[in-house]
Amino acid sequence: MATIADETQKEVTEFYDESAEFWENMWGEHMHQGFYDPGVQPSLSDSRSAQVRMVDEALRFAGVSDDPSKRPKRAVDVGCGIGGASFYIAKKYGAECHGINISSVQIQRAQALVISEGLADKVFFQVGDALEQPFPDNHFDLVWSMECAEHIPDKKKFMSELARVTAPGGIIIITGLCHRDLKPYEDSLPPEEDNVMNKINTTFYHPGCCSPSDYAKIAESLSLQDIKTADWSEHVAPFYPAVINSALTWETVAFLLQSGPQSRRRALGMPLMVEGYNMKVLKYAIITCRKPE
């Protein structure tokens, strides 16, 4: 009998398989959200540069050094899409970078792009499960996972696997969607907020949705150090109106009519994201930490 985790993985894989080409044509090789100045109304070109800015801001927040003697020499991108962040990190630091993804379609595209990027000797992609990574212990100076964690039901196992492949002294960076931290007097979200989050989680396949502080507690339980979290919601919220506006084209309508159910479901669910941000229950968080020496 298939488990909930198996079914979620199947649906997530189907979505990324069927939407990869369209996303690349619309948004480029960075298959993640952008980092904007609060309150902007971005154009499509603004959004592409904001995606690159997101990578830089995450590296800066985590304290990844640009010093040639301290910068990462070996990195892994867990949930790598078609390789945008992997390429950027490899070029920025001169690092060897590995990427894994459950979508074979996206991995095939990443493997093709690595040639055109001139990085065939630096960047390597393979189909892989974030919960059972095909890498040895203590292997990477930088472990990067952008907008992958929300699709994984077992957050502790996910973070344990990230920690396992991190070299002593290495940095872990996780970004993605969460619900807000609970207040000291709350045991759970109030019904109105919980209802919106349930709709978002169902539409976008976010099982076991948790808060930034939940990730921090897991990191503490794994004896990770220098744990930091930040709420970047105001910097990411402009992305969704930009996506909705970009969808109002004949090209997008034609894609949705021809696409599979996963793509249509998520496209129609975009207003839920806007509602969640407006209610301040949906959060875009960054969590960083370091493995002890």
C-alpha cells in the first residue's frame, strides 16, 4: 500500500516533470522564488534578477565566506531544479557542486545545461532522494536546499540527512515556505489561519508543514551550531502577483490547457499564496546552521 509520503512524492515529481520546460521559458534556470525590496511591483525581468539576488542573500545571511582560503570547495544542491543555483554557486566560489532532484526530466535538462554553461568538470547532477542522499558522510562544505523541505513529510529525517553529508565546520542553508511561529499561549494555529494553510499545503503538496522555530529546534536536537532563522516573507511576497500577471498571456493559457492536472492545480492555487501572505500566516523562511568542527 502506498504511503502518504509516496503519494506526495509522486505528485510532486509529476508536477516538476510536466512544468519544467514552461517554467524555464518563463523564468529561466533558477526554479525558485526571488528576493525583492518590500512593496515593489516587479516585472518579469525584475523577477529573474531577484532570483539571483535570493541566492546571494541566502549565502550572505549564512555567512558563507568569499575568502579564497575559506570559501566552500564542495557543495550540494538538494532539490536542484534544472541547476540554476548549482551553476551560480560553482561559478561564484570555483566549487565542485553536485545536485540531486527526484524529477528525472529536470535532471536531464540540468545535465544538458551544464555543457552550455561550460561547467562539465565542476557540476554534476543525478536523480536522488533528499532523505537518502547518494553521498558519503561528512562530504560537503556547503549544503544548500532551496524550496525543497516543504515537500518532505519527515522534516527531522530531512535535516538529519543534510547534517550527515555536511563536513565538520560546513554550513547548511534551507529556505522555503512555513507557517508562522506559534505564540507562547498557542498550541496550534487558530481555525481561520489553519484553514488557509491547509488549502495551501494540499494544493502545493506541503505535508507536515511547520514553522521556522520547528526547524531551529530540529537543528538543536542534531547538535548543529550557529542556528539562525529569518522571516523573508516581505521580500518574497511580490513574486506571486508577478506569477499571476505573467499567467495572463495566450502562451500561459495554452500551456495550462495542454498541461497535466498538477500544473493546473498549482496555477489555480496561486491566489491562495497571496491570501496566506496577506494574513501573515504563510511565511518564507531561511534557516542556516553549521556542523560542529
